[in-house]
Amino acid sequence: MTTENLRTIWDRKAEDHATGRECRSQKRSSQLYHDSWWRYIQPLLSHIPNGRILEAGCGTGRWAEHLVPMGFDMVLSDFSPNMLVKAQDYAEEKGFIKGVSFEELDVCDLHTLESESFDMVISTGEPITLCSDPQKAISEYCRVVRRGGYVLCDAGNRYRRAYDNFRASPSEQVLQILETGEYVMNNGMKLHLLGPGELTAIFASQNMELCTLAGVTPMLCFPPDPKLEKGMENDATYQAMITMGQKYAEQPEMIALSSRLIAVARKP
């Protein structure tokens, strides 16, 4: 699939993402994902007071609403112009537009952004899995972050994807996922999935200090299936999911089981 075709798909999804924002925010799976990420973002903010943050592959925007009122300047980048329109509309509606600027950019080519010009790069929702070259995207994140700054991103885990696919429909395709990390979805989008070791190696190749590798909401599949959503309506089940993330998300065994991997890296 070409970049233009992929952009067309995401342009079409922009309206659904924007109109479904409130609905998603009420889902416990979405709240669990948000809180799991915030657990890694929040402790770093005191290291970059009043800093400049890039949300790369932002979609309709997730973090500016929380970070701009805290005094951070933000750049939201996405290669879908419609996603950026929706992100800007939301920023205007909620009153934090003055702290945000918008850039139409592919995560693999942040050419309009100067090197070492951000204190933090946040990339959630697997932009590096959906882009054409995860290693190139991460290298761009590392390029634009300042020394002493942080890159936080998540990636689809090839091993969990292979497991989920084999359970749903056993076939030889599981070998392709395991051996190449590539998986083509029903809509034609190609995923570039990484294992924990690959993600670690990419950051090492960029001379970054990997502070944390963890599983994001380790027991969730993405998107969560209806049975899982229903189960989390039970308060005890939901609390168990929170506890699992807090206690086990960084254990190697749990990382290997997780659908999404989160990496937190620092530029020395």
C-alpha cells in the first residue's frame, strides 16, 4: 500500500476518531490505556519544566489537552491533514489552542522539525507500527529530541499478534508474522510489528539510553473485543487489570505476552 493510499484511509477515519472521542473516553479499556501511558509520562515532566513536546502521529490528539495547561508547548504532527483539522478543532473547542502548533508530517520524515528542538517526543497508538519503516521513525524521534530529553513510543508486538491470529484462525500466516513482523490487515494496511529485542536494539543503534520497556495494559488485545470490554465493567476485574499493569508490566515474561510494547528512552 502506498503512502497516499494510507493517507486516504486515515483521512476517512478522522471523522470517526473525532466523533467517537467522547464515547471512547467512557470505555474502561480506553481509560486503562490512557492511565497506563500516563504512568510513564507524568514522572518525567518534572525533568523538563515548561519544555517543548512533540506528539508524533497524533491523530486527533490525545495529550495536548493534559499537557498544555501544565505549561508545555506542543507540536502535533500527523501525515493525515484531516486528522490535524480535527485535532485543531478540538483544541479550539477546549481552549488550549494557544499552546499548540500543527505539522503535516510522516513520522518517518520530520524534515521541518529541527534537530534537538524538543524536550520530549510522545508517539502513542502505534504510529511506528503503521508507518513504512519503524527504525526510520524512531531515528527521527531521536534526532529531534534534545540531550537529556525523552522519547516515548509504543509498538505492536509481533509475538502476541502471531498468537492472537493463530488462536482466531490457525494458518501458516503465523510463521510470516513471526519471521518478518509484517501483517496485512483486511483493509490492506500493512503492520510492521516488532519484538521486545528489536525495539531495544533500535534504540541502542541510536545511542539512546533505554529507561523502560514494558507492556501497555498487558492483558488487553487491540482493539479490545466485546467480551473483554464487558468483563471490565465489573469493578473487581477492572481493578485487577490496573494492578496487573502496575505490578507486572515491566517483567520480561509479561512484556512477551503484551499486544503493545512501550519504550521510554533518554538521550544522553
